[in-house]
Amino acid sequence: MTTANSMFPDISISTERLVLRPFEEADVDGLTDMMNDEHVVAWTTAPQPYTESDARAWVTELAPAERTEGRGIVFAVTEFLTQRLVGIVHLQHTDWRVRSSEIAYVVAPWARGEGYASEAALAVTQWLFRDQGFERLELRTAADNVASQQVAQKIGCISEGILRGACIARTRDDNGDWNDTRTDLIVWSLLPEDLDGIADQLAEASGYTAFSEWN
């Protein structure tokens, strides 16, 4: 049950290359472009086409409500140097009694191949465990979403099994239309002890300094 204290603080998290913060009105255009990318459409439940009105509703209403109503928290992931929106990290389905939450992430097409998803997801995970005292993080990836599975492995997640036929993905047909396709979900988990050494390994592989700060 959610209590008055069952709410994440309104914070920002910084890494060497990224700033994770609440969404702002200035993010609407970048969010609209990102959510219309084919890879994003295929693996999310976002409306398609994703309009500016959809983006504005997310920025001003839906994302803030995740935190204020105790369900989780949404971070806009931006580049430290350019301040450009490069992704989303979302903690959702938070169970305050069990101290568990589920993480999801999206990376913009203009920011892929930089290791941003792993860096951002790990920073949020460190904050969740070390600052918020959580004991478990879950991640669910579609069976064919290899990129998301690679992120899970990089941040130290352990595969726990498969939920058969539990996901609806979207694929394009020969006419270019999007169609729903049922697929399996792989369930991953991460516990605080699983993080030992992961930050340094990820930083070494990606060529940046491993640190994160939150305020």
C-alpha cells in the first residue's frame, strides 16, 4: 500500500557525461522525435504516431504523476555538454513494502552506440539502492530486443526466466503499416550485491570515469 511517504524525491542525477532530471517544456520537440523512431515504436506501448500533444501530456502530466502518486519516477536523460535529450529512464511498478521497482529505458536514435543507456540505468540503480534503500530492481525485455538485453547484462542483471507470450511488440508489414505481434518477455533482476565492480567495468569499457551524484 502506498503511504504519504511512499514517494521518490524530486531530484537530478549526474554522471560524467549525462544529467538525469525531470522533464521540462523544452523537451517536447526532442521527445516527439525520439518516440517516433522505428526502434522505439517497436518495443514500447507509446501512441503511434506520437504527436506533440502526446509529448506535452507526458512532460507536464503523466511523467510527474509517476512520482507524486508513488508509482515510480521518470528521468529525462540529457547530455552534460550539449543538454540535448538523449533518452528516458523510468522506474515503475514500485512496491514500497518489498522495496522493489522495475526499470525501463529508451535511447534516442541520435544517441545510440555511446553507452548512454547503460550509464544512465546504472546511475539510477546506484541511487535506488544506496540512497533510497531499495533491495531489488527488475527489468523485462522482449525476447527479440537484443539491444535492451545487452544493457541488462552490462549493468549486472541476472536473467531469472521467461514469461511466455507476455509482451506485445510492433512490427511493420510489407505495406509499411504497424501490426501487433505477441512475443516472450525475459525477466531480469538486480540486487545491491550484484553491483560490485560493475561501475568500474562499464566505465573502462566505455572510456569514461565511473561516478554519479544526485541532488
